[in-house]
Amino acid sequence: MKIKPEHFDFLKQVIAKGDTDSNRNLYVAAEMTDKRYRWDVLRYSMNLEFPGQSSMKWVCDNLYPYLNDDHIDTALRNIIKPLREAA
């Protein structure tokens, strides 16, 4: 992965707040893709972490200067297990 370890650790910590069983169940019931879930959880989690700010400001300020969407998605795949993966 190209993401800096400190950024990966921060994402992991923040995403833990948004990657919940209830959110997972909603996406499975709606037959959403894993990729859609990962990116929605990222946005939702950033809203929880930085209320009142643009939800993706931290991502834009810290990740996009050196990563693209594919790199960020790779990090998200390493943090968020697939929706239909057995617990």
C-alpha cells in the first residue's frame, strides 16, 4: 500500500465508528456493492469525526496530495471486511 502508516492508522480508527453491523445489514439488504459501502462508510465516519466540516476535507487535505482513488480504496479494503463475509 502507498498510504503512509499514520494515515492508515487514523483511517482505521475513524472507520471503526462507522463500520457497524446495522450499517452492514442495511447495505446487504439493499444489495449494494462492497465498494459503495467502503466509500460511504469513509464519508459517514469522517462526518462523525469532524462534525460541521466538509465530510471529506481531511481526505482531500491529507490523502489526495499523494494518493488517488485506487490507492485509497486499497487501504479501505484492508480496513473494511467484505459485506457478505461471515463474521
